Amino acid sequence: MNLRHQRVRELLKREVGEVIRREIPIHQAGLLTVNQVGLASDLRSATIFVGVIGTPEQRKTAASLLNKESKRLQALVGRAVVLKYTPHLRFVIDHSIERGNRVLEILDQLQKKSPADEGSSENH
């Protein structure tokens, strides 16, 4: 990946995050974070991976709001980012935070069980 491509991805990540923070209310859609930006080689389209911290209902609302508002958000990003073409934005809900939290919960449960199991095996 060339340097320009990488710079445009970082710029889009920052600007899309800022626009989302300003335009999408937290109480409605939870806390939204731009985790990653996938950018086409011609810079004309971008996939924005958005993490949602909130209730399951807020996650659903976030997905529908981002899809419904994508054109408006794209226009706002286009005003902030000076490129020959403003990339077409496609939003995808990124579940990696949820999966990571679930793994941490499982590890925590295993760790809590482990000392009790070791103590019982020593008595045998």
C-alpha cells in the first residue's frame, strides 16, 4: 500500500469519526467509534468499520442510522476532506470489540474457576 493511500485512510478515519461524533446522538445510537477504514485502490469508495458500545437496541439503531444518513455524512466529510473525489462511504458495524469483550469474560471466568480446581486436586 502506498503512502498516499495510507494517509487518505487515516484522514478519512479521523474525519468520519468527527462527523459521526457531531451528527449521531450517543443516547440514540450508543458510543460510535471508527475502528478501521478500507479504501479502494482508486480512492472512490471506502468501507468504514464502526464499533458500537451500547445496548443491543442502540446497535440496531446505529446500523440503520448510519445507512440512512450515509449520503449526508459523506457530504459533510467531503467538505472537510479536500480530495479530487469524495469516496462513496459504506458503513459496516464492527463486532470485534464485542468479541474481544466476550473473550475477556471467558478468560476471567476460567481464571476464577482455576484456583478452586487446583485446591481440590491437591487434596486428592
